[in-house]
Amino acid sequence: MTIRLSKLVFVLLAVVLLGACAETRRAPASKPAAVGGPWIIGSRVLPAPAAASDVLEEAIANTPQPDVAEHIQQTFTTNEEWIQAAAERGVISAHSAEVLAERWAVTIAETEVAGVTVRTLTPAEIRPANTDRLFVHTHGGAYVFGGGLGGTFEAVLIAHHAGIPVLSIDYRMPPEHPFPAAVDDVVAVWRNLLTERSAKAMALGGTSAGGGLALASTQRFLELGLDTPGALWAGTPWADLTLTGDSHFTNEGIDRVLVSYKGLLEGAAKLYADGRDLKTPLLSPVYGDFGGFPPTQLVTGTRDLFLSDVVRVHRKMRVAGVVAELSVYEGVSHADYMFVMDSPEMDQVYGELGEFLLRHLL
């Protein structure tokens, strides 16, 4: 039987794994935006992106225009509310990960490494060159959501498309475990893995907060004198937890996943930082040093709220002499490639990741 993810999966997983208020909303009465029609952004008319794939264009055309004002008001104010929201979303994301794993016959096993919960994913077919290689995955979720089994959704995509074994780190998160717990967990797992295999046979990466955590952890590896991965992958990384960068302003209300920094994202950033300066490099790695970084592949889209984060990281890497590839997809909001199932964007992003790993891992 062919297993298909429902049309609601985009909405559910965007909420669960990225921590965004991406629930389908009605546009305000002053800005009518019927499904299938263009969005009205101020005095501008924004049609669905005709230059994107047909699958993505249709998905966007069927998304009602986000209500920015309503989005900004929807966040959590107490630790109990954050914990409850994470638990509720965890049920949804775990089911989605299980469905996707069954669809592609990817096996998932839970274990511990250095006292940290991890899940190992084995694809139905491992590329011969990847038999002794490993992709170490850091899940997204604004550092607050996406834990547990649900955090393996993207790991399934990577295992299947790249044909490589994956180890997904279920790092600790706030409010119980704010920064630097997540970085500490990645470092602990990485140290342990280095006793078993060469760093150059392993890649590290993830999407959104997962991409930001991969960048920050690599900066920490360098500070500690640890061997760095053979390759890094940062899908639209949350590399700056502050409201900085053009795209936070130009793409507000255009990114159908994140919608706006104000509201839930801002709340998650402050919860994770736990009173620290948001420009601390291990919180916002764009402010850190990229000298000595391994080859890195970065992905974003023209509608991505984090477009500027990604561009700034890429530019700093190139100035530092790092081999860094940047792919920008037409019409893609934050991590659309991860949720629009069976789209060319999904196939290309994770397919090209597989090729990147083949070129750079030893």
C-alpha cells in the first residue's frame, strides 16, 4: 500500500518542528486573500510563484494569506505553556515521522550516546560509498520543539535521499534545559563518536534551529580542539536569534511558515538564551568565527524569513576561505523543501545533499 502524508502535514510539521505559528489563517477583512488568489502585501500583489515547481506553486496557491498581526499575538508566556505545547506537538510530529519512515522503509532505533538520547536511522538502501559513513543530525524546532521521535522526520528524509546512516541527537531543550545544554549535548555525542570513527567520515547538520545548532557546535568543536566534521549541512539555519537582516522585514508576512520573528520565534529565542545576550556566538553563530570550518552546504529560498541569516553566514564563510555552497530556491519559504512532499524542491535539496556528502566525506 502506498503511504501518503496528508495535505495537513505541511501545517502540522511546520508548527511542530520549526516552532512557527504556521496554522492556516484567514486573512483580515481588509486584505481579502481567498485560497487560489494572490496575497495583498501593503500596496503590492503577490501571486503564487510561477517560476517554482508546479507542486510548490500549487501548495502556496492553496495557502491562505498569513495574518501577521494575529501571528504576533500567539506565543506562550509561562514555562508550563511552553512544555504543554511541546508535548502536544510532539505527538503529531512523532506520528508523521513514523509514517514517513514506513513509507520509505527506514528503520529507527533509540539508544544513548554519552548519556544523550539519540536515534539511529538506517535507510532501505545504503550507498556503497556510505557504508562506513554517518550523518549526525540536529533537529529543528526553535530550540524548544521537535524533540523525541518527531525530531527524526528530517533525518528520515536525509537517510532515504542520501542513502546514508543517520544518528539524530535528541538534545535537551528549554525551559528545563536552556542554552548551553543543546550545544553541550552535541559536543558530548561528537566526542564519543570520535572514539569510533574518523571525523572526516561524518557529516553534521539539520534545518532551522538544527542548522544553527550545527554551526554553533562546530564553532565549539574548534574552541575545544576537537576534529571537525568532513562536511556540514545547514538548511535555512537560524544563525541569528536577533531581529537583524533585511529578510526579516522584506519577507515578513510572505514566509508562510515562520510569518514573522515577532511572537513565537522571539519568545523561543529568549527562552533558549535564558537571559544571555542573543548575539553570543554560540547562540547566534553568524557572530562567531568561521575560520577552519569544513565544506558547508547552505539552503534557503526567496520567501524565507531567514534568507539574510543564510546569506550572511555564506558570505562570512567565503571571506574566511571556507568551501561553502549556497542554493536559493524560487518561492521557498522557511524549510518548504522539507514539507512539500514529492516536490522537485525536496528531491533536489536532499538529493544534492547526498552528492555533496559523496564529494567531501572520506
